[in-house]
Amino acid sequence: MKVLMVGSRGQVGSLLSSQLLQAGFETAALNSQELDISSIESVMSWQSWQPELIINAAAYTAVDLAESEPEKAFQVNEAGLENLLLLAQSCDCPIFNISTDYVFDGSSVRPYMESDPVSPLGIYGRSKRAGEVKLENADHPYINIRTSWVFGENGNNFVKTMLRLGRQHETLNVVADQYGCPTYAGDIANVLVTLAEKLRAGEDLYWGHFHYSGAEQVSWHGFAQFIFQQAVRAGQITREPVVNPISTEQYPTAAARPAYSVLDTAEINKRYNIEPSNWKIAVRELMQKLEVPSY
């Protein structure tokens, strides 16, 4: 089965490409230099390859920077996805897409279900939601995986940022009034491969939006504390810094973040028997994979 996957240098894409190959898929895993998804000509040049599945792991994810360059965010997250959708339609193949918890405004008092109203706070969330709307309106088979607080070996993420700051400072201030579920990039990749394998096996798939994230909600402050505990055990840092809890107001950012973006993962478990990501185990294992600095 031929799979065209874009975003091969991203947190999820870098792990997804290797997992697809290991699972025996004929895979074209492309980065932004190899395929500019914002260019319809670039995207449609792959029509002759006739992919049987398209997976979009590419995204503009600079949440704060998006506020000052919205055109770039929408160019990738909306127009880029629309171009890939047009390719999928021309090749009569499904499309899988990765989206975000930032399509919600964070005002809920319970985990967000797929059917809950969306109301993104910032440009990043709006651009990702605009891409989702293209999928919804296309009358074409798609699976859109909304996920949250992604971390992994590659790219920039909260875990690697905390490690860097923890080596530099004895005391850190971390926001304690925003709650979500960390999700390991490799687990997201595994979900996409699992769905691709079902497609290859000829199973009937359930299409639409699905939520997939970590199994246990936590604040950024609590997440940081856990990261440092595991980092000391793994020898990544020599001592745990003091982590002071602060409010969102005490840490202003260009883009507003949802105060509560916990996702309800019951639907993907019901339809596909896919369990939530165990982010605690993933953090422990990640500490063993990352290069340990010499002190």
C-alpha cells in the first residue's frame, strides 16, 4: 500500500515515517523542502504516484508567532490541507490529518468530546480549525486526530525546554492554571499506523474527528515537576530545580492558551480499541533516549 506522508521532520512525522516503513508500507515521507503543501502545483505533482493514503503530519505550530504572521499559519494549516485534500480526491484515497486541542477555548469543565462546539482563541487554533472545516465540507473520507501537548525526541517541545532550563537555573516559574494531557509523538504515530493497517486490511473505517491524547490530565507546573524527577533519575540533570507555580496572568504570551484543553478519548477507544497515551512511561523512556550531557 502506497502512503504519501508530509511533515517528515516534525515531532510526529519523524517517528511516523520510520513506523510506516517498519510496517511494510511503500512510503514517500516528505519534508517541507521536498513538498510545499501550500503550493497546489507542488502537491498535484504527486498525482502520478497514485498514493492510496495521504497522511498530513505537516503544520505551522508556532503558536505565538502565528499572531504576527497569520498568513503563514493559514497558508499551511488551511490551504496546505485543502491542497492535500484535492490530491486525495483526485487519487480517490482517504486522508489522515493531525489537529489540535487549541480548536477549543478552554471554558469546559469536563474533557472535550468530538461533538463539542469549537471556538479557538488564537490564530494557530483558528488556522487549524479552518483546515478541519475543509475536511468536513469535502464529502471525502478523512480521519482527523486532535491531540495535545505533544512531546518527543525530535523538534522543540516542553520536555526538552524544561531540560534546557533545568540545567541553567535553580529556580523556575511555570504556569499552574492551565490543564491538559501530554501526548508522546511516537504514540500518535502508532495510532496513525494502526489506522493505516486497518485500511490496508480492507476493514471498514469510521471517518471524522477523533481525540487522542495522554491518559491523565496535569498542569504545566505538574508536568514540569514530573519531568525533573525523571531527569534526575536518568542523569539528565544533577538536581531538581525549584518549580514555582504561577498564574497565566503572570506569564503573558502573544497568543491566549485554553485554560482547560483535556480531550475525551473514549470515542477512538470505542471505535478502534485504541488506548490513551501513557505520558508518564513515555517521559521516563524519553529520558533514556535523549543524549545525556557531560558535566
